Amino acid sequence: MDPTSGDLSLLISHTSSLSCSDEILTLVHDSSVAGIASSLMLVGKFVADRPLNIQAVRSTLLCAWKLSKAPSITFLSINIFLFGFALESNREKVFLSGPWSVRGAHLVLKEWSPGLVLEEISFKVSPFWVQIHGLPPGFKSLDNISKIGLSIGVFIEADVKRSNHLVWNNFLRVRVGIDVSAPLKTGFFLNRAPLPEVWIQFKYERLSDFCYRCGYLGHGLKDCSVEAGGGCGVAGNPSHGVSAFGPWLRASHGDFSRFSTVQFNSSQRSSRNTLGPTASVGPSRPPINSPSIPTLVTSPDTSTLPLDSTAPFSASSGLSIDFSLNPVVQLAPSLLDTSRPCPHP
């Protein structure tokens, strides 16, 4: 017999008699108090690698929100604050007009369900307006916008008020809930068979600080723990392909992307694709009917670049590129007749 079995049995017998002396109380749920919590309160957490002080939070947000009555701001925990509003309309304005940031730190705002404690509130998902650039007119449909939104995160709504016909819009807009604990989604390759795949670029409105190497919110390039040459690129590792992350992910930035429109034949696509001497640097804004040849360039060590650098990469022959990290999305062509003249002058 195992000599430890007796000790184990004794331990089990002792622990089975243990009980908690604290009583469990049943309290009355006050609907009036719950109504205040649901209509006049928001709780927010900043995505940052440093603690923010309440003075900076208060001064920045009061200036940005411009409310008729100033809200109360209470420190709850490191980078977590409670916001109390005098008017429900002010609360709705702040909640729906985001995202907001303080000193480059993104603020995740959540409604506080009256029955939850602070530790039970999830700050993982935050809504963003994302612009979809480079989509051919034949694919600009509501169904496709929803499909693209779901590929980014949690689909909330599509902006269909900018025009009576989506085809006339320079870009499409979708509001999605994004996982702030994951790298930003940068775009996708559109399957247009038999035409070559084309890169569709995402741009984020009111985007706070993020890392140009790893794509995470909450820190900059100089504070990134990923080694130089690591991270992610549109064509895999930035040292082997085209950097996925940069200032072009901001809607306010003029460039389509660092590498412009990337096109290549499906037969060329593989998990490891070697590009020969034909690799070249494309223009920052290519012509509409750009040739269907790859415009792929090598990336320098991004740790040496200034954060707002838009200097072009240099071409390299014999470049080994990994396309496996980027999705190919199959969208249904829109039935909209794009040959009709624009109804607007």
C-alpha cells in the first residue's frame, strides 16, 4: 500500500469538515439606483504601458468632450476611472462619439451593468470607425461591408449616409468592436479571380498611439519588447517583406499605405514566395489601372525610423516574402449598376 495514501485520506477528511463562517446575504436590488448607474455612468480603462494621473485625464477629457455640464471623474484603479454625468444626453454623446485618448493612450469606455463588480467588466473590445480603401466599385455592397467588418472584429454598423449609392464613395466606413489586446488589422487581399488579388487597406479614425513594429495599442516603437526585425508585415516579417504597421493606418494620414497597392497573380502566391530582380518601388498613389505585377519592397530596420517617417523603402532582388499571415477575402460582386451617371452634380 502506498504510504502516502493514509496521509491523503486524513487530509481529505479534515478539509471536508471545513466551512466558511461568513454569512451569505441576500440584498434588495434597488431599481432607482440601478437606473442611475445605467443612464448616467460610464467606466473607462486606458490602454497604456504607463499609469495616467487623474489631473491629466480630467483636463484632457473635459476639454475634448465640451459638455454643457462637467462630469465627475473618479479614480478607481490604475488607468481605470469612473465617469459620472449630470445628463443622460451628455453620457450618450461621450459614449457614441469615441474613441477618445489621453496623451496617446486609448480609452476603452464601457457601460457599467448595475449587477456587476468592477473586476467583472471586460475592457477587451472597443468600437472604432474603420475606413476601407481601394475596394473596386463592383464590390461596394452592404453585404460586403458587413463581411469586411466581421473580418476586423464585432460588426456594429455601416455608414450608408454618405451617399445614396455606395459606389460613389471614395472609401467605405464601418464601425466595429476591435480587440484592443491584439494587433490592429491592417487590411486584406481581395480575391478577384481571374484577375490578380489586390490589397485593400484599412484606416482607423481617431487612432491613438500604437506600435509601428508589433501593431499593438498602448506603446510606441521605442518601448516595444519585440526585437528589431520582428513583428508582423503585410508580407510576413518586416525584414523580409512590407511593414504592415505605420502612420498610414491613421485616417488622417494621406498615403494609401507604405507599399501602395499590392497586386500579384494567384499562381505566385505561396507560404514562401521568392521575388526576383523585377521587384520595384511603386508610386505612393498608383494610377487606377496599375499593372498587375507585384509592388513589393524590403523594409529597413524600423527602429531607426522616426515615427512619422514616410521615406520610401529601397527595392531588393532575391527577396523572400511570406504571404501566409494575411487573409484573402472572397467578396461577392455587387449587383449595383455602376454605369449609371452620378446623381450628384
